[in-house]
Amino acid sequence: MRTYLVVIDESPEAQIALRFAARRAVKTGGGVEILSLIPKPDFVQWGGVMATIEEEARQRAEALVAGAAGTLIQESGLKPTITVREGDGPKIIRELMDANPEIAALVLGVAVGGKPGALVSHFTGSDMAALPVPLMLIPGSLDRDAIDRLS
């Protein structure tokens, strides 16, 4: 089954990318995998404080993907695969693509203004030619109607 890998965070463009991926998945008989990345926290000298910071970050990420999954199920009927991982985003994305041959595309949202995010910058740079799947960049300026029309 063709699976669209979407990296989700709290940004509006991530929600747009998720909607696009869901609509493509429905039209192609595929699925969606939602990935939430937990950044590795800076070192904190006291272990208990560090553990609390890590746990709070994990809870935020899990709540984020649960909300995104609920929206996806409600709007498209698709039940996504959910992955929450801590560490280097590009490395984790590569590991997921290597482990799952059904991933057919990496779908990222692009912010409306300012510099591209870290993942967009990374995967549109020198690493782009080495991707095993197409990269779909979804402009954050698209509204729901435009996404529905284009997907």
C-alpha cells in the first residue's frame, strides 16, 4: 500500500501537509504515516530535571499526533500509523523510509514567510538526490479549497 509520510508539528503548514497527504491517500487507496519529532533536549546537569523535560516533550508530541490522527480519521476515514521519535529529524526520517518500503512520498509543509524550516532546508539541499521517494512540498499559503482541488 502506498504510504505518505508526513512530519507533523504545531505549525499551520504541517496541518496543510497532513490534509494534502490524506486526500492523496484516499484517492490512491493508500495510507498516511504521521511522524512527530521530539528534539533532543540540551544537557541539564540534574538528571531528574532532564527526565522531566524529556517526558513533557514526549507528552506534547503524543498529544499533537493524537489530535492530528483524530482530525484525519474524522475528515478522511483513514486510520494513520503514528510514530513519535526523539533525535535528529533527517536521520529518523531516513530510518523510517529504509524500514518501510511502502512509504511512497515524504510530505512536508512550507511556511508562508521567512526561511524554510530545518527539514525543508535539509531535504531540498544536497540530500535531495539521495531520497528513495519523491519529496512533496506543500505551500503553507494554500487554503482548504486549494488543497482539495490540487490533491
